[in-house]
Amino acid sequence: MKLKGQRGVLRGKLCVPGDKSISHRSVILGSLAKGTTIITNFLNGEDCLATIAAFRAMGIEIEQDNQVVTITGKGIEELKEPLEPINLGNSGTTARLLLGVLAGLPFHSTLYGDNSLTKRPMDRITDPLRTMGAKIDGRAKGKYLPLAVRGQQLTGITYHPPVKSAQVKSGVLLAGLLAEGTTTVVEKTKTRDHTENMLQAFGAKVDVQGLTVKIKGKQSLKGTSIQVPGDISSAAFFIGAAAMVPGSKITIEHVGLNPTRTGILDVVKAMGAKLSIVETSTIGGEKVGTITVEYSELKGITIAGDVIPRMIDELPIAALLATQAKGETVIKDAEELRFKETDRIATVANVLTKLGAHINPTEDGMVIKGVTPLTGTNVESYGDHRIGMMIAIASLVCQQEVILENPDAINVSYPGFFEDLNKLV
């Protein structure tokens, strides 16, 4: 795909697609619940469609009309053994959360994914699940897909995740819902809490005290209505674009403002961008509002510590912003980036360096020098939707044309990305 450089300012209003994390979880819990669940503003992207397909394979009746999904749930005990191995595509969220569910169901199942997902570590979730009594087997002792799961009666545990991962926390909590006794997860740093919020929206009792989350097993869920807010991870790329392209000013409406997800807003403001946020409502325990951002001269900062889990998916756009900020930006404590759809530390550094940036990757982040003029060249998304979107936004400040290879990777989370970008430019 050819992307013209320096296309002009961004102006206007926009609503981004539904939050990917919440869309996944609404399908999972709606499929485990008794009664009808109606999901509106569902993210109709490839990752979330993989979650729908997984539960259809277990006999759940799910109807979809674009962004509206209707699930006819009959309760956990009505899920059936899938007739074929379940294809998860590129979705790490589906893989890790679904493993938590399948570990406690009384049947056998097999999971596999695409080339990228097959390389991503699953032992971070299979290890605690085995401690609960799960029987899971696969390559490298269950570290990588494909994985075979022989569902068992699980027993609640107290778990201290060694990695800062909402997927791991969520997988353990979902297993805890099916287990005997109480399951407790104690985090080092607060990660996104959509699972805790949504479990309560479906009628489960969840005890959240600071970094500790407890759930009693054998609870029943009741179908409900879920209105999915706009995905702040998708909005972040337009926020970054408006902040760094001179003369730009945009407004993004109905965006999720969950405090565990708004690290990118804190970072953009710290870099000097003009940003205003207005909370408009709370839906299903999730804050929703409007974000307005306009261009301002940016400055380099240090991005580290507790803010990292609150913006882990937005670090590629933060790195791009750093190339256009005065001084040096240091990103650290972000080793989790190495276990995303790609090794995003290496990939971000490689892609932006090709475009002319000065970036030194480190073990847990990168050091970026700005302000650096970006040029144009052929660059690859590496099948990573966040990298693809970062490249598209980078083209707005590139001096020459950028040719993006494999732009279809963006469809994982934002099928209409280029149409929305063109509306604003």
C-alpha cells in the first residue's frame, strides 16, 4: 500500500471501533451465562471473530449483525466438546482466556493458531492452570500452541503472576469461576481490569482489594446487555497523529476511559500535547468519554514503571511520537513488548530506523532521539496490527512516500482504519 508523505493536517470528529479487550470478554462470559446477552458496538475484527468461532464450535448459539452480537446462553454445563481443533488465528487474548475456561470443562479440546501466535509463550497461563489441576499438553511441555486440553475439576489457588499481564490474570480468574473453592490473584502492578468489571456485570461476586482479586468458584452467570466503548488502543494512533502533525485538532467520542488503560493519555500530556478529556458516562463499570487533542511542540520524557501496563499496546505510537519530540525519550520496564504479536521492541526499532529515526533498542525498551525528520521507504507490518497502524501514522510526517507491506494485518483490530484516517486528513 502506497502512503503519501506529509498529507496535511488532521481535523474533525471520530468514533473508533469497539474495545477489543471488552469485546472478547463479553463473548466469553455471555457464552458461559444463562440467558440472552446482547452486545452492541462489538469490534468486528479478526481477533474477536476468532472468539465467536471458538464458542460456536462448543455449541453456543451466537448471531452477529455487524456490530451487534446476540448470544443465547444455556449455562456453563451446556458447552459441548468441539468436533474439530479450534483455530485461534492471531488472537493471543482468545488463546490465554480460553485456556482458562477449557481447563475446567469436562471434555477434550485442541487449540492452534497462525504462525505468529504459534511462537507466543503460553506457559505463563498453562503453568498456573496446571497448579489448579489442569491437564494441558503441547510443544515444549505446553509452552507453545498447538495445545491439547483434557478438562478437569480444578481447585482454587493463590497466584502471584511473575509477568504484568491482564491475559494471565483473566485466564486464572476464568478458571477460578469453574473451580472448587476460592481463587486469588495478587498482582505486582495493576493491569487492565475489564474481566473483573465484566464478571460483576454478569452477576458474579468478585472481591477486588488493591492488587488482590478473589473469586469463588461454581458461581452462575446471567445474560446481560453490554455496550462496548470505543477502543482507546485504536484511538491512541489518531491521538498521536494529531499531537505531532502541525495545525491538527481532532475529537474522538465514546472512548473507553478505564483508568487501567489511559496511560497513553498521561504520556501524551507529559510530552506537552494539548489534550482535554470529558467523562460522559459509566457503562458496565467502564468509564466512557470524549477526548480532544491538538498539535503542540512535544518534548522527550521517560516512560517507565506503573504506567507501562496501562499503555502496553500503545507503546509503538509513543515511540513514533518520541521521534518528533525535542530531546531524548527513554522507554523501559517494557519487556512484555517482546511477547506480543511480534517482538515489538525489535520491530518498532527496526521499522522507525528504516524511516530515518534514531532509536537504540534495550532489553526492556528503547532510547529515542528527536526531533528527527522521517523519510520514506518500503516497510513491513510483520503481520502486527499495531505496527501497521504506527507506520500509517508515521507516513503523515514522512518527507517521501511510504510503502506499507501487509497492511491487512490492521484488520485484526481496526478493519476501517484507513477510511477513518482519510476522513480526518
